[in-house]
Amino acid sequence: MAPRNDLGLTLLACLAILFPAKALTAEPQSGAAPLPLKVCADPNNMPFSNKREEGFENRIADLVAQEMGTHVAYTWWPQRRGFLRNTLMAGSCDVVMGIPPLDMIDTTHPYYGSTYVMVSRAEDDLDISSLNAPELEDLTIGVSLIGDDGTNTPPAHALARRGISENVVGFPIYGDYREEAPAENLLRALEAGEIDLAIDWGPRAGWFAQTSKVPLTVTPVTGTETYLPLVFEFVVAMGVRKDDHDLKDKLDQVIAKKSEAIDAILSDYGVPRR
């Protein structure tokens, strides 16, 4: 299962219940101002995006639009169930940032890849990266749960396979949307000492560790081959409608040309890459 987007984390359960749709993409008339790059994004999902346009996906979208000689126009929608159906597929935008390859839409070439990570308080000096580490049996571990039905993420499934459940605490990834960046509830619990270890999607954890008042250690998970076919690493792309070939080609060209600038933005936000 892909992280919500997360893989941005990105989209996860919000990619469910999609229906095909088609929207007309107009071309500007000669001499007219260029049409904006219409992007749909979550208004409260740092470090990926927010309404103040402070996320790294906001910055990458700006970079792409500038290279295309235009600007970004946002449609804001929470990344929950029905996100794509109500945004991209409904024609309210032309691009969704931070999405894994999916059959129901077309995606650009990936512009980064990341992985799940283990996060601990630096003062605890936990030297753990493997999902097979025996120490996991004795720690209070936080993992994200996706969707109203509490669907499990890959780390939660892996721990369950080991029979580790009584010391695992699940945190709904949607959280309380009245809070700032509700998906960070898992990492806030770690910061507050309520859990010993968090296993989370790398981009969110890397950013949180950079901004946390409590020093945190972020380590990519290892030992994942034991839990195949579960996937812990994902590539991330931009999503467009299947019939929007011209836009996809333009985005691919920009991604290739601006790869170093994109990578610099990801570094600014502490995004671990694989």
C-alpha cells in the first residue's frame, strides 16, 4: 500500500472509489495570457502542501509553472477518500502532485523516491533500523492507520506478521482536520514521549525531525525483504488525466530539465530519497 501524500503519503485510501471522467483542456489564443497550471492539493498537509503554499510540493509546482511560463492556480481539497474523483477526474484541475504510479490516471516520470523510516528521540540512543530487530518487542511503537476503516500501512502489517501487536499504537493518518498538519499526530506523540518509536513515511518524518524542538533520529527501515510482497519504498510522480498526453509530455520535460532544482527543494525539507 502506498503512503499518503504521502505517497505527499501520500494518497493511500483517498485513491479509492475513482470514476473515469474527462475535462476539456483549452489552449490560450495567440497573444492571450498563458493559462495557469491548475493543481489540486490538500490545504492542510505539511510538509507536502498547505493553503499558505509552504510545502515542498507547492514549491515544486511553482518551479514547474515558472519553467512553463505561467503560474499555479490551486483547487484545495483534503486528501481523503474521493480526492482524485472530486478533483482531477472531475476536471477541477489538471495536475496532482506527489502521486505514485496508478492505472486509473497517467503519471509523469518520477521526480523522487522515498521510503518508510524509523524515528526515535536522539536522547534514547536507539540503534534500530531493521523490522526484524528483537528490541521491537519491548518498545511502544507508533504506526499510521489509513482510512475510516483503520486499514494498515506496510509497517503495521510487518509488525503483525511478527506477532507484535500489544505494544503497537495506531494513529489515524487523517487525524483531526481542525489541527495543523493532522497527519503529524504520530510524530507529535513521539516528541511528547508517549511512544518510544515511530515508523512513518519518510518525507513527513524528515521534515518533522528538522522542525522538532526535541532532537530526533530518522533511519530508513531495513529488513523489508522478509515481508514481501509488502512494499516500503515508492517513487513519486505528478498525475494527469489519461487523455492529457501533451501536458504529461511537457511536465516530463520540465522534470528532466529541473531535476537538480527539484532535488534541492527536497533536501531543504529533509526528504530521505531512495
